Amino acid sequence: RYFLVGSNPAETKYRVLKIDRTEPKDLVIIDDKHVYTQQEVRELLGRLDLGNRTKIGQKGSSGLSRAVSAFGVVGFVRFLEGYYIVLITKRRKMADIGGHAIYKIEDTNMIYIPNDSVRVTHPDEARYLRIFQNVDLSSNFYFSYSYDLSHSLQYNLTVLRMPLETLKTETAQTRQESFDIFEDEGLSTQGGSGVFGICSKPYEKYVWNGKLLDAVKNTIHRDWLLYIIHGFCGQSKLLIYGRPIYVTLIARRSSKFAGTRFLKRGANCEGDVANEVETEQILYDASVMSFSAGSYSSYVQVRGSVPLYWSQDISTMMPKPPITLDQADPFAHVAALHFDQMLQRFGSPIIILNLVKEREKRKHERILSEELVAAVTYLNQFLPPEHAIIYIPWDMAKYTKSKLCNVLDRLNVIAESVVKKTGFFVNRPDSYCSILRPDEKWNELGGYVVSTGRLQTGVLRTNCVDCLDRTNTAQFMVGKCALAYQLYSLGLIDKPNLQFDTDAVRLFEELYEDHGDTLSLQYGGSQLVHRVKTYRKIAPWTQHSKDIMQTLSRYYSNAFSDADRQDSINLFLGVFKPTEGKPHLWELPTDFYLHHKNTLSLLQTRRSYTYWWTTGVLKHLPLPFDEVTCAENRRKLTVKKFHKHEEEIDIHNEFFRPYELSSFDETFCLAMTNSTRDFMPKNVGIDPSPFTVRKPDETGKSVLGNKSNREETVLQRKTAASAPPPPSEEAVSSSSEDDSGTDKEDEGAVSQRSTPVKVTDTGDNTKITENVVQSTKDVYGVNLSDVPSEDDLTIYARFVQLGQSQHKQDKSSQQFCSKHCLDRVINLIPISSFSQDNIYEVQPPRADRKSIEIFHAHIQAGRGNMQPLGKDDFLMYREYIRNRYM
């Protein structure tokens, strides 16, 4: 047998699975559904070890040996022999949302379950295994133990805020034990000690290991089920004067009708389209982590192939194979199914931004536009006008070639109108200042306003032919516009506008380019060919040669390796199941029949051509049907009651792990891309705001070098603190050139800590040295060589007098002062409630005796004199040792 022992992060609670290895083809898993303590698990494993030894008392031949340590179970899979178990053996933290960690799979391990003694070998097993392992789980697959990645933040937080009465009735009805995705954020009952936790079913479209978990879903406890998504996840830190704002980008690739560029086009018979990706940008203030107390905002947009039956024949070996419409669809049946899915998940309005070419010498891309317009026009006849699908055609390629038009300016106009219609999600009400001084753009914003904040209703769906290069740039522009509104709603900027060439937009652009490159590699086989810089027309000449290489790489991948990748995806997602006596995967001429279910059997129910939406969807628009409180949605939720002191719902211990030794070098938040470190120029006196427009060559990256020489960067950072400043800084700091040599040496020695500024009374002899990079006017906003005005000198003299008159002086100095300078001093009477209060000193606050003792003990500990430990300290330490090592 195999025993699978799983624990919670604190290693205080355990569950055990028993996997039978005597069955050659069936999967037999026994879950006792019991929660063990650490001591109980040790005893259980000890008994198993003892009972399975060959000779009693013989230590050498252990009855139990550790096969592998893992971070989670991806699933169970069977080809023609027995079952394999797929385990995650390495992981890396990629992002953090409200204390919930998101991990990327770095390495996996496949273990064959049946014993060699019962194994029935099959000649084709090895080939299937090789095809299955072609799906590289270590590239862009993500999971989280406590956050549902298949749903948007808006869905997760809307479910979390469900009314308490509903929860109480739910718990009364379903007493079954369940796992809580928001364990730490449960809803506390009024007056009681209970805390409710809610868990929803994952959204199957974006789960990639759903079929691998089907075999065990109903037999084992939910805690074992770990759902993974495929796509992209990146997080960067935007520092606004030291306040940490985390910008996160999550892309979920659809597992329905998934595949590679030329082999998967258009839609299948169920309305799932090729290359469908949901991109969500999440912004939150990292200084407060909890979902209930923190400030969170998100914006979702979608990309996907044109929802029609169409394909391209790649056997012609042309770079651009002709587009063919495979089936006539006069009633837009496929498009109706697709938009019905979108109305359920996002609400209305659905906005289509179609970027394909409108004018061509030979009709190629225009075929798709004409069909899509016809489909949208047909479907809109039956929808109420206020919820109609909005169609925006825009030939991006034509605008790019034109010298008169600026592509990104036009995209910005489209982006503004789109964000105004859909709104965005934020979990806090509008700030008081935006009510007092409303911005005209803010008042026109759409979406759905509730007492706790705003909800995004509707979504932008962008497409070109491949949904790669043009789509990514358009999505970036819409994301940039939404980011401005998100920052404004959290009270971080005074107007919902963001300029290009600011640190914030550069950081966001880099996130979007990584996102575009990753998705492009997955679907097209190469990185992006055209980037934001290409469309801004500021890309360097070297970029053009790179673009040509990417085009060739994409062509090679599409021509030679895509078919193998498609087979792997079909096998991994369970679209094809190997069966004895039926053709093998590599013997099939096409996978068309696998993805289009209606070709193998007639569907029992036929959908209406006019009422093409699911019942109940229209009633709740513009809100998405999935987020509405109704009986159907309640069935997808599981509710569990916790005691409020349980460690499962203690977010502080879960996140900070106070009992673990943590190394700063391994801390995730230090390795994250940082706007101040990576994008802000390193010159002295530069405005540190990430919303200040910089010159194109003024980034932190141009000073510190590219990503490749990270080590040099670290070295520079380490030496920057200890080294004296460069000559340009000294030149700025000293405003007079006629000092003697000794003065300069002394000044150099001082300026390692501070940069003293000399202001002379006469301005004739003050002159700034010629080797300065920037003038003091540019750096400080003041020209130090100018003589201070008379008003400034008067204010300064009064300030000095104020200090002299308020400073405590002994009687002798007072007598001395009364003789010599009484005429110049203004005697002021203190009106403050403090007994001593002036610009030099203030009355210290009174501290109680216990606080003073604690402070003295702290000082003594710093000097190495430790206080004797009390009884409570000993008990706490003993408890820790017992839990950790006994």
C-alpha cells in the first residue's frame, strides 16, 4: 500500500489516505475522514512500520519508507495499464492576495500505483506516458491552497459577503464537513463564538486538472482536492511614497476547446472558443491584508477567437493559410451559446472589440468580421436594448501603417468609453473627498454601486485573428485606463488619469508584456512579435530583427511541433481516453470529433433560436447571474462553522508563521519587482512619485542594467550605502567654486552622510561647477545661487527670535540678555497645554511603572543582560517543543 499523509501549514492537523496497490487496473482509495494530531499520526505510522517489518524487532528492514515529499496532488490518470498519481514536488510563490499565497508548479512526479507483481504490461503504455508528460506542468500552472483561482476576486468577495441569515439556514441543512476557501475571513456570528466559512465550487472552464480528479472527487475529503489553472500570474509592488500597493495580473486559460494556434480556431458546438483567456488585474493596499478590512479592486477582461465555425488549412505550408467558414450558421447558434456563457459570468453589457482588418486586396480576415457582425445583429434583436451586445470594429493594422494617426491615442479613447460602461470592482465605498470634489469622469462611471463599494457589470471581449499581438496591446491600454480608476478609487491619485513614461505605467507595461509573451508562447509557439513600444513607434531598430526571428519561430512551431502539443493537451485534459480495441491517439486523422460532441451523438434538447439565453439570466441583468443570491447558486456553496479561536482561521499565524525561522533572502515580497528599485531613476533629488513623467532613458533599469546582470545590480545596491557620493552629487551640493582645497576635502568627508549647502550673502562670486549633470533648479526646484529675498530673510530672523525667546535660559544668561539684546527679543507667553513646549523641547508623556520596567528590560536585553524567565515563559516554550518535536 501507499499511505498519503497530508497536513495543514502549521503541521498541527493531519489527514491520511490509504491507496491499495494490489488492483492492476482499478483505483482503490480509502479515506477515513478523520483529523489526526501530530502525536496521533506519529503513533499510527509507527504501528504501521512495526506491523509491516519482515522480522519483528529487526530495524534494518523497515516496514514503512518515505517514497516522496510533495506539496499537493494534481490528480490520478490511467492509460492502458494501471493508475498513476501526479504529485507537485516543487513550488514557487508567485503572488499574494490578502494573505492567500498563489504558487507556481516548479516540478512534478508521476508514480505508478500498482505493484510490479500484479502489473499487466501493454506495449503502447510508454508512448502514452511520454505524450502525457509533453504537457510541461512546470511551465505556467498555478494553484493556491486557500484562494479560488478559477473565480474572479469580485465573485470570491461577493460570495463572502453573503447575508448571515442565509448562512445559518445553510449550515442547519448541510451538516457535512467541508473545506473553507476563506478560512481566515469567515463571517462572525453576532454574540456567538462561531465563525462561518464559505466555499464555492470552482469554475470548471478554467480548471485544468478537473478530469484528473474525477476518479477520486466523490470518495475523498475536499481538503485533498487542489485545483490548478494554466495561464499567467505576476505581481509587482508599486511604492507610493513608501506605501506598498500590489499590482497583480492573473490570466486564466480556458480548458475547453484548448489547443495550439492553427489547430484550434473559432468555436466548438458548445460555445467554447479557442485561445479563450480571462485576464484579471487586482490592485490592493498591502499594508492591510485582510479581505474584510483591506482595500481591494479588480478589473476583468477577456480575449478569445471569433465565435464562429471557422478554420485554416495548414497543409498548404503558407505563412497565412486561407480562412474558411466550415458550417453555415444563419441563427448564430454557436455565438449564442458563447455569449450566454458570458452573460452568466459577467453580466451586461458585453462589448466586442474586433481588431481584424477591414480593407484587404484579397478577402482574408474580413470574412470573419462580416460573419460576426451578422451574428451580433441577429442576437441583439431579442435582447432588451439596454442589455444589447455592443460591437466596436477597429482596423488596428490600418491605423498602425498610417503616419497621421496615433494608434494608442485612438485606443485610449476606446478604453475610456469601455471602462465607463463596465465599471470595475472595489470593495470600499467612494471616499469622502471624491464626493466633495467629484471628478467629471468619475460621475460618468458605469458598473453597479452597492453600499460596500462598486461591482463590475459586463466585460470587454477583445479579438483579432490570433488574439495575440494586437489583442495584448489593446488589453494593455484598457487595463491602463482601468488602473487609473482603481488608483483613484483607493484614494492614491487625485485624478483618474495615468501618463505614459511614469514609473507606475512602466511597471504595468512590463507586467502586460510578460503576460502577452507567456500566452503567445502557449498558443502560438513564440513570444509577442509586436509590443506596446512597436505601436508607440519608439521601438529601437534592433527590435525589428527580433520581430523577424519571432515570426520565423512562430512559423516553425506551427508547422512542425503543434500537432504533438495538441495530442498532449487532448490526453491531459481527458478529451481523448485511451481504450482497448479502439484507435490510438496518434492514429486519428483529426481531433474534430473529440471536440465537437454533436458529431458523435444527436443532442436531446434543441435550444430556441430567439430565446437564446439561459432562463433567469435576463431577470438579474446587468448583474451576472453567477453572483446573484438564488437557490441555484446556493447549491454550489458549502458552508462550515468554525470556532473563532481555531488556528485554521488565524490569518496572522497562517501568513507570518511566527514559529518558523525565515530568511530575508527567501522572503517573497523582497524578490518582487519594485517600482522604486527597478523603475525610478537613481539621480539625487528626483521626485519619488511613481506618477511623475520621466524621460525615456531615465528608468532605473537603464542605470542598473538589464535583468541579465542582476548580480551587478545587487552589488551596486549593497555598495551604494557605504560608498561616497559621485562627483556630480558633490558638485550639486556645493554652490560656490572659490573655496580653498582644504575646505573641499573637509566637505567631501562630511558629505558621505549629508550634503551641506552653502548659501553666501553676495551672489556675484557664486557659480555652479560645469560638470554638474543637472542644475540645482532642476533637482531642488530652487536656484541656490540666487540671494534670498528680503521677505525670506525677515521670516528667518523672526523664526530665530522666536526660538531664542522660548528657549529655557538660566538666570545669569537672562540677565546678560536683558542688558544687551532685550530690545531685539520679543517675549512671548506660552499658551500651550504642555508645561514645557517650544521648538527645542517638549514635556515627555507619562508612562506607567509596568511600561517603564518592560522598556528597561528591553534595554538590558540589548546589552546582553537577560531577565530570568517567568513561569508562563517556561510553559509556552515547553508547549512549543512538545508540538514541534515530540
